[in-house]
Amino acid sequence: MEIRKISIGTDYKNTSMHYIVGQSVLSNSNKIYMIKYDEKKNAYKLFIINHKDEIVLWKEFNFNMPITIEYNIDF
């Protein structure tokens, strides 16, 4: 399944950081392109795409932090 959103933090509603595929980041100069789970590192990775269509790894979160995942559900 494709990951749509990742939330990092202990209080989902009030203080967690939320990252959604397609969301503008870094002063609207980039967008979140993909959120992917890396089994080897046991971590979630956020990739961004810039105006030149370059895709780069932006952030990586491991399980030392509380993580909530939302998946795309197509019926």
C-alpha cells in the first residue's frame, strides 16, 4: 500500500508534525513526493521534488519517535 501521510509525535492532534504527499515544504519551493518505509533501516523516509523535477531524500524517522501512518485507500 502507498503511504499518504505520516505524523510524528506523541500528541497526534496538538503537537505532532504531519507530512502529506503533495504538501508544499521549504517555503513552497518543494513538495513531498513520496513517503517510503525502509525495511533495512527500519525507518520511514520522506522524499521531496523540486521545480527541476529532482527527487531527494529530505527526512528520515526511526521508531525512537511515535509515528502514525495513513495509507491511500482506494475502493
